[in-house]
Amino acid sequence: MPYALCFLLFVIGLYCAVVKKNMVKIVVGILVMEYAVNLFLIMLGYRSEGVAPIVDKSYLTEGGGIADAFLSHAVDPLPQALVLTAIVISLGSLALMISICIRTYEKYGTFDITEIRRLKG
Amino acid sequence: MNGMTIIVKTISSWVKVLIFLFGIYIVLFGHLTPGGGFAGGVILASSYVLLMLAFGRKFAEKNLSLGTASRFDCAGALLFMAVALFGLFYGAASFFYNYLQQEVEAGHETALRLASAGTIPLSNIAIGIKVGASLFLVILTLSMFRPESSAGEKE
Amino acid sequence: MTVPLPVFVVLPLAAAFMLPLFGKKGKSAATLLANLVTIGLVVMAVSTIGQSRTYEIGRWSIPLGINLVLDGLSCLLLLAVSVVSAAAMLFSTRYMEQYTAKSKYLCLFMLMVTGMNGVVLSGDIFNLFVFLEIASIASYALVGFGCEHEELEASFKYMVLGSIASMFVLFAVALVYGNTGTLNMAYISRTIGTNGMNLGLTFAMGLFIAGFGLKAALVPFHAWLPDAHPSAPAPISAMLSGVLIKALGVYALTRILFNIFGISVAVGWVIITLAVLSMVCGALLALGQWDFKRLLAYSSISQVGYVVLGLGLGALIIAKGGNTAVASLAILGGLLHLLNHAVYKSLLFLNSGSIEMATGTRQLKEMGGLAEKMPYTRATCAIASASIAGVPPLSGFWSKLIIVIAAIQAEYYWIAAVVVGVSVCTLIMYLKAHRYVFLGELPENLKDVKENKGSMLLAMSLLAVLCVVMGLLVLVKPLKTNVLEPAVKVVMDGPDYSANIIAQK
């Protein structure tokens, strides 16, 4: 059920990126899409009654292993690493998008994409 | 951009050092607690952004100029690649090989200490430097755009 | 010599971060370093012909770790990427003198090459997504490099559509991880083979086709290409049109559909429909263009349609259980056309850059009679146009012939008719371009244009020689068995890819 809500958020972001006319609103729509996908990725790793996957001294057994009770209860840490990477990628992409918006405002004087239409055909 | 009032300037000049220290803590303990290179780097950058917001862009630029930040950026990335490259020369000869990994010996636990987990803290430090420098560079460059300026950085 | 696989990714990445350190004074040293790196990549790519190996990063064995995989298809694409990037870098030593901030251009160029090499070599789908993003973001910045009005508009359009495509791909990766529990391509393929496809995986496959189809500029996802490719500087247009849409779009689509998911009849028909639409729409829209680079961009859309048509035809024949010899012939045609198009489309874009640098315009109506002023550009442009139109014995003819023969042997006569029809359209559009640019009479303001010499000429002549010679890839038997056959075999084997990778563990 939460996955369906994630998908709904994704579709809202897609709608916003496709329909809106202001450049900054389009950028915000793309951001909402990215958040939806990150949320979906994190929710994939959830395990009911789970604990955070951080190993503490109390979970170490003799001989250097990790306690079984921890392993069967810990939340999957791989999607969290994937989401960290995806957040950094979206940061770089967002910086580039905003700088292009600023430069376009300098040149054209407006943020409205229906007026930025010199390339046709 | 100009700076802010005298209260903000005083408080932020004390607080920015604490933020920087907190960033270093998050970077260094990245293999034990949540955080690591990316998150710590963002906090390091935000201390310089606080400087820029409170004192004005020109002051922050004198403190850490564009060229210096750019060189830190490249140095961080090259350091990360050097750490990965040295894995080639040890034993099993593979990139990113954790050649500083210490085995757990009986009675001499090395796990969960600061100096454990091999090359991961070194990678974290390199990434922390790089992310901090590049994020500060991005915000500084974005704040330099003015409607009447001509050539800026083409980023 | 065996080159460790991460060197293909680490070498341009290290170069990308060393180049900004040179600053304004070391511009020539920076350019020399960049040229050496790209030529080194060509040498290394040639040395990997015929090999097939994997490399586990950090000696963590799969599925816990990430691996890099080199097989026939990756080797073919590495060759294409390195050759085109070497030629574009040679060209840009003279061409980019018009722009300021050349060291940042070189840095972004190297990042784009890193991204493409990473996509081609990756054995793990999230790793593929990360390198896809590196290459895409570098290309968004490069498209809007000279910050004029139209370049910024084109860059914004490209960036919005490209980001949406990347989000589709990430969503699909998340769905695949949720349904199979692993990220490694070989293990995903094995899990899908044993468990079959459920609703989530089918939706993920649809999202992959949409996302990678947008990167490959298939109709109806092509809207960004006619604006982005003309606005970029000429060597970047050559890279974008020559290799980026193929390495990020067609290669990724092939890898996902053939090797991981496995093809069915429905998927085959979807690919063929997209391909035929691209071919027809691209060719028809290109006929009415009066901007030289925009014409070349629309022609790119139709030629990528050829490549995907060859692959789709092979997919359909395999899925229906037909004659595997015909299927492998179709895939051979598609992959050969991929190589050919990389070479001659980048040569055409470099020609347009040379013309633009000399005359300062891209509009066909303002040019004319440049044949006696720029003889070398005219010669290379003629070779490239003849090749793309399918004139024997140049390279383009062979790949189109193979696709037509495969279509006839599979008894899809209408596909063969469409291929021949679009070839005629291509011939018409390039005759028109040639007549307006080089023949006719010289306008007043262009009386004193000069030929561009030096590194630009060298890059164009190298690609022209390759155009002529690449027909030999099919005719000469040892070249065919070493370069093309392994690539075809990888695509044909499909799900056996996973068995090979796991056996090499």
C-alpha cells in the first residue's frame, strides 16, 4: 500500500514537470519525482520490527562474528546506500538546472517557457 | 550580496567553527555511525555558506577563493583515486581493494574503533574534502550571477 | 597486454580532475594531455578485441560486490566510443579556441567519456545508472556551453527530458531490486529465468524501454534531439550524435532486454514499431530543414531507427523460434550500422563545424559555392554523405544491405520496403544539403573564407578513411569473426550471459 502512494507522488511530479509553464515549477516537478523514487527505494528495504543496520559492541559475538538476532532484525542497508548516491546525483543535476534557469532569465527576461521558443521546426 | 546585522555576524563567527568541527566528526566516524563522506562534506560546505550569508560574498571569497576551492575539489577527487589505485600494488592486486584491513585476532579487538575498517576512512576524508569544496563552489558561483554581468563561469 | 578493466573508467576520470588545475596559462599543456588520453583509450580499446572477461572491484565476489564485464558487445562499443572521442578531441583543439573556458570544456568532455565507458563496461544495473547520470549531466552542460539564447533553451529542454528519463530508469531499477533482491545483472537474469515475470517486472521493463528510448531518441521520445544537437559546439554534436545516444540508449536497451529480461514476441513488436516510426518520421522531417545541423540531427533519429530495427527484427525472430541464422544476420546488420553511423555522422558534424567556423552560419540558404574554397571539407563531406545514403562500396551500403536481406529472408517484406524507401529519402536530403552548401554560386559575404587546416583537417581525414575502409569489416573474414561475431553472439545468447558470468566467478 505505501508503494502505491509513492507511485502517486511520482505521477504528481511528472504531471507538474509536463504541464506547468514556469521554468522553476518544472524544476520543482522533477525534484518531486526524484524524492518519490528515493522514498520508494528506502521503503523497499524495510523489515517489520526492524532495527537500524548499525553494528554496536553488544551485537558482536566472540570470535568476531555478528549476532544472529541482529541479522534477522536489521533493515536492509543496501537501498540506503543507493539512495545516498541518488541524492548526490540529483544535487548535481539540480545545480545545473538552476544555473541554466538563471542564465535563461538573463537572456530572455522571462521564466515562461511559451515565450522561450526561438528554436522551431 | 551584503552581510547581515551585527548580532548575526557575532554569533555566526562563533558557530561556524563548531559546524566545521561537527562536519569533520561526521566524516571521520563514517565507518562507525551514519554519515560518511557525502553528508560530512555537505556540513563542511554549509559552514562556509553561513560565512557567506552572514558577512557577504566578498568576504567569503577572500576567505576561500574560487581558485582555491577548485583546487581542493580536484585534489579530493585525485586523492580518492590514488587511494583506490594503491590497491593494485598489494597482494591480490585489484582496484579499491581494502589493503589496510586488519584481521580480528583473539583478545585484540580492532573492530569498531576509529582506526579500523582499512581504507574506508581515507576514502571518506577524500570525499568529504571534495564534496565540501564543490558544494561551496556551486553556491558561490550561483550567487555571482547578476543581470548585467557578461562573462561568468560557464558551468 | 591485458589492461585491467577499471583503467577505461579511471584514466579519463583522473584526466578530468587534473585538467582544471592547469588554469589559463597551461591551456596548450591541458589540450595535449587530453589528446594523449583519448589516443591512449583507442589503443587500449583495440587491444581488448576478442577478449571476454570480468573484473571484480575490490575482490568482493558477486553478488556481494560490483563487477565490470567485457564481452563482445562491450568491446564493439568501446571501440566506437574511443575512436569518435579521439577524433572529436583532435578537432576541438582548433575549434574550441573560439570559446573561453576551454579547460572546463576539456574536463566535461573527459567526464562524458568516463560515463560512456562506465555504462558499456558495467555489470551491475545501479552502477549502469550512476555512469548514465555522469555522462548525461556532462552532456547537458556541454550542450549549453556557449551561453547564447538558443543554446540555453536547447540545453534546458534536453535537461528536463533527460532527467525525467533518468528518473524512469531509477524507478525501474528500484522495482527490479524489490522483485529480485539483487542488483547484479547475471543474478537478476538467473532469478527471472527461474521465477518468471510478474506485474512489477513487466512494469519495470516498460519503464526501461521508455527511459532508455528517450536517451536513444526514438520517436515518440525524440523531442529534445533536434534542438540539442544543433546548438552544441560541433565536436560535442559529433560525440552526442555519434556515440552518446548509442552507448546510453541502444546499448543499455539491448543489454537489459536481451540479456536480463529475455525477449518475447510482444517486446519484439514494440521495438520494431518504435524503430520503424523513428526511421520514417526522422527522414520525412529532415527533408524540410534549412539548417544544416538540424537536418543532420533529424537524420540521426532515422539512422538510430535502422539500428534498433535490426535488433528488433532479430529479437522477433528469436522470440518466435524462427531461423537463428536469419536472426543473427539481422543483429549483425544492426550492430554494423551502429558502428558505421558513429563514424560517418560524427564526420558530418565535424564538417558542419568546419563550415560554421569558416562562414559563421548554419543556414543552407546563406551558403553556396564553397566547393572551390574548401576542397578538403567538400571531399570528406561527399564521402560521408555517400556513405550514409548507402552508395556502394562505402560502409553504409553493407549494413543496409544486410538488414534488407535479413528482412526479406524472414519474410517481412514491408520492413524491407520501408528500409529501401527511407534510404531513398536519405539520399535526397543529402543531395539537397550538398547542393546548397558546396555547389551553386558563392554569396558576396563569403568571398574570403579559407579552408581550415591543422588538427581539424587531420580529424576529418581520419574519419573519412575509416568510412571507406569499414566496409572491409564484413568482407574480410578475420575482422568479421573477431570484431562483429562476438558481439552478435552475446546478443543472440540472451540469458546465457548470466551462466557465463557466474561460471567465471
